[in-house]
Amino acid sequence: MATGTESPDTEPHTIGGSVRTGSRAAIAARHLRTDRWWLAPAATAAGLFAFVVYSTWRAFADADYYAAPYVSPFYSPCLAERCRTMHAGPNADLFGSWWAISPAIIILIFPLGFRLTCYYYRKAYYRGFWLSPPACAVAEPHKKYTGETRFPLILQNIHRYFFYAALLVAGVLTYDTVLAFRDEHYRWGHMGLGTVVFLVNIVLIWAYTLSCHSCRHIVGGKLKHFSKHPVRYRTWQFISRLNARHMLLAWASLVSVALADFYVYLVASGAFDDPRFF
């Protein structure tokens, strides 16, 4: 209620049905948060940086990526002539002798592109590395904001196409997991610790891939009546439940794929013998 003592500059008034004020409170601080808000972006940046360092080392190592019957997920499918021969494995000589660097570079662009353009990972590295913004209710240091409307961030819009590629890669890794039920002499009906590692990894890879926002839209988008499409509706409900855990699955699958590669590295380099259950 107005008392007649309010300043004309700060008294609320209506214009066109909306309430406006003449000025805002001048707060010099960048934020008013008293919690350790910086822990989350710092931990995110550290985790992503650690994975980048490890995956870069392994991708360019061009060694210790196959120990029968296991093949590193960083090198599968192996599409260069220089690849190790894998009995019934996912290798093909599509890139001839002219390909002089690690064959992992050929395939990693697809899962890497899928994760780089992923909605969750965009939030993660925007906050962790670019501080845009570093946390909720914390001002970012940038003077202007252009969103994802300019190069190179406009390329984030090709996420759906990387999703299709990620489905193919997940299919190949599923095939690798099936092959893991052999022994080192390629005889079927065997299982080792590596088989368990591969099983856990492929479950998390599929869960993360299917929890993608693009997958959810592909399954349930452009439908006016769910009642007329019961199969797609049930599938959409399942994908939506996965989507609610997208962040957790993103990190879990990132760790599992690195552990699967590291396990193959240990076995292939002779640092560790794969324990066989049967």
C-alpha cells in the first residue's frame, strides 16, 4: 500500500498490465551464496581433464589394445590395416598402409562427438572450464552471451547425428562383449574377470546412450496422441526414466569405458593375468 513517502524512482507501478520498478538494488558482490558452490564445477573440471589426459595417452599409444579375447573399446572397431589381427574380431582393413597413426583416432571421433555435444556434458564443461556460469546464482565473468548461435558452438546442433553413430559403436561394443565369453584360444563357453568388466561397461554404455535427450525425442516426439501409439509410449516412459539419471549414467559410463580400456592394457602389456572363472 502506498503511503505517499515512496520515492518515485522505486515505487512499483503498472505498465501494460506488468509491474515494474524504476531501479534495482545495487549489489557489488558477484553472488550471495555462502556454501562451497565452487566444489561442483572444480570436481567436474578435474574429472573431465583426467579422462582427456588418459584417453589421449591411450589413443595415441597404438599398443596394448588387444589381448585375446578382449579388445579395448578405444580401438573397436579397428578399421586400419595396421590393426592387430583379432580372430573373429571387429577389424577391417578400410584404411590402408597410408594410415600412419593410431587406428583409435578413426573411431574415437564418434563417441567423443556424441559426448561433447551431449546436453549434460555441455553443461558440465561450460561450467567447469568456461565458467558460463560456474554455478546457479553466480555471475559469470563474460560480458556478453551469444548462446550456441555462432561457430563453433552452433555445431552442438548435430548431436542427434552423433547419437546415430553412437548406436553403431554401442552395437560393436556389444559384439566385443559377446566375444569376451571365449578364452585366449578362442574357445567358447568361458568367462574371466575381463568378461565381467566388459559386461558392466556395455550395460552402462547402452544405458547412457539410450538416456540421451535426442533418443527420448526420437522415440516420443511428434506424437499428438500417445494412446494411439502404445508401444512408443511405453518405450518413451522407459527412456524418460533413464533420462532422469542422465548425469549419473554419463559419469558411470565414462569411468567404465576407461576401466575397460585400462584392463585390456594391463592384460596385453603382461602386467596382469586375466583370472578365469571357467
